[in-house]
Amino acid sequence: MNLPETTSRTASLREAIAHRFSLLDDKADDDEIDRSLRAGVELRGATPWILMFAIVIASVGLNTNSNAVIIGAMLVSPLMGPIVGLGYGVGIHDFALVRRSLVNLGIAAGISLLTSTLYFMLTPLDEAQSELLARTTPSLWDVLIALAGGLAGIIGQTRREKSNVIPGVAIATALMPPLCTAGYGLANGDWSVFGGAFYLFSINCVFIAFAAVVVIEFLRLPHRKFLDPRRERHVKRALLAIVLLTGLPSIYLAARLVDNEVFKNRAREFVRREFRAAQVHVLDTNVVPGTRDIEVTLIGARLPAAAIKTIEGRLAPAGLQDARLSVHQAQAETDNKIDVRSLKADILADIVRNNQQALQDKDARIAALQAQLSGQQEWVEQAGAVTREFEAQYPQCGNVLVGRAVAPEAGQGALVPILSADCRRRPGAADIKRIHDWLKVRTGDAGAKLVLSATRGKIMRREALATGPAPASKG
């Protein structure tokens, strides 16, 4: 293969890849992009109401630890518009749009904080759930999520054919839950929760807007020119400073998070390795990365103090130099009873588990009895309707009884419907067959029984008519 042919194929491959990943092919018109992004900035009319209702939904979801409710709130949230508009304004150097976006974003944040604070002041559920606490410790990964989400969002909004990118970005970047968590912090006077949650919201806002600036610059949308080059440099430096000041604390928090996770893993592995004697069982392990405490609860043969001291000496070689080990076990080797403190967690867990199982069994029995009672009530209503219909068709018959009885041929314990009546004159064979067929259809049971008593003077003859006509009477 000669050099020109190789060069031609390389160029064709490069051209195909560039076409595949081009952001310019399906880009909407510049005027359409401008109108769409500017329209999303405004916060008036129905938008503030939608925002308040979305905040209430998200607050309830965080309060009850429901992921589905939180996701639903993020889908209806209108917070993305002012943030993307802010980035668009910076990208095209339209500072009037930047000011309008900041004003609307501030109003939206104020409405959100006020609504969520009022909710958490009024709700009787004041315990901080895991979904709520997860929004109080932002890290570098939240920066990456906001940046990637912002890039996806602005690219989706600049296409000719709109897609479901924006709802997905709203879910991924999670703008609503941090504001609700900040409201929880205000309602309970917990400033650490408020600060962590509001910082997470700030990270999302800054890096979504920064992503919009990057894409706007790449797409070369029409923008205003600076008359003074020095002012342009000042604006770009200010933007870079804001991004760095927002992102740098998250790097520290991410490093601390990684360090805590590494400490937890090392501590648990250390406990599994060091406390595996045949006579000793680890009942519970509690690792607190913040204070570097490792608390171990043992059951079984009591370890002597010298053995525990030896184990503590192995902390440093295991990478746990600053860790403190606390061991809880029985108070004496001859004591067959375990220290109450050492078994507290296990006993409470057993009590809760047994109570839950008992409640589940009780609920199942109640549900079965309710179903049985409901079925009995339905049968009583059906039996009354069958009685009335039979009496209307055959007025010569009285003392009509409709019930259920055990039929040996239907199986042990099986009940089949039965209709019993006294008739002044016995119905004909055709009528008997028609009554029996009607009874089977009306009760929905092919094994239904028909018992008629024919009276003549003072003599009564009782005939069980399960199938077919009754035999002819004699005399």
C-alpha cells in the first residue's frame, strides 16, 4: 500500500469520526437558541407556583426517605432555566442577561428555602433521614456530576430536535434536594447541615453555568465584543476565580471522604483478621472515622489484657497508626453471662425482628379473616337474591332456604350451594331441570343441589334433585 493511499484513508477516517461527533450538524439556529435560553430565565406566572409545589414534593420525599418522590420533584423543577441562562449570558457577554438570571435564580432560591423551611417547621417527622443527610457533605464527585450534567444539558438545549435531556440533567445534578436540606437546617437551627447543603447547591449552579459557557464558546454563538481588552481579561479571570473558589473545597472534602472510606475498610479487615480465634466471636464492629475509634464487641471466651495489648500493637503496621481500639467482652472468664452492654445491640435487634415478624403474622391473619368475612357477606347477599328470584318464578313454592352444605362427592370439607323449598304441587320434569340449571349458573357452582318438598294434604314427600327430574310419585 503506497503512502498517498494510506494518507487518504487516514483522512477519510478522521473525517468520519469528526462528522460522527460533530456538535454543529444538528445545531438549532442561533436565533432559536437565543429565544429558548432567554425564555427559560424568567420566573413569573405559573413558574413560581410550580417551583413551590416541587419543593414541597422534594421535602416530603426527603422527610420520608422516598427516592421515587424526590425524583418526581426534580422532574418538575424549573430551576435549570436561570442557571443555564446565567452561563449563556456570560458566554455571549450579555451582562444584562447575567443580572436578570442572577436575580431570578436568587428569587427561586429564596422561594425554595422559605417553602422548605416552613415545611420542616410544621412536619411532625423531625428525624434526619439518610436521603437528607446525603446532601450535607458535597465532594469532588458532585463537581464532576454538575459539570457533566451541565454539558449534557446545554448541548441538548442547542439542538434542532429537543430531547428528554433536561429532565435527566435535573435528576442527575439534583438541584432541588440540597435546597430542601438547607431548609431543614434552617428549620432546626443546624448551621452545619445548612452550610453543607447550600454549598452543594452552589456547586451545581456554578458548574452547570460554567459548562454552558464552555459549550457556547465552542459553538461560536454570536456574542458581544469587549471594547476594552482589559475588561475582557478581568471578566474571564473573575469567572475562573469563581469556578476555582467553588471547586477547591470540594477537593478537600473528597479527599477526606476517600480517607474515611479507606480507614473503615482497613479497620474492618483488621478486626476480621485479628479476632478470629475459635473461642471468640465478633458480635459487633463500630468504626468512627472522624475520631479514629474502632469499637469491637466480643462474645465467647474472654481475651486476656495482654492479648488485647498485642493486638493494639498491630494497628500501626496495618495502616491504622492513629486509631484507638476499644474491646467490650464478658467481665470474667468464669462468668457465663455476657456483659449487658456487649449484647445490647444484638438483643435490641432480636426484639425488633421478633416484633416485626409477629406483626406481619398478625396482619396476615387479619387479612385472611377479613377476606373470609367479605366472602361470607357476598354469599349472604347472593343467597338473598337467589331466594327472591326463585319465589318470583315459582309462587307455588314457599319456605325457600338457600345455603351451603358439605357434599361428599365434592371433596373433603368442600361446600356446595343448596336450595330447599316446600311446593304445593311438584313442578314438572322440565321445570325441575330448568330450575337446577338456573341454580348452577346463578351460583357459579356446577355442584349446586336442589331439594324440593312436594306437599299433598297432610302427606309430604321430599325429593333431592341433584340432576334430572324426580321420579313419578306412587298412589
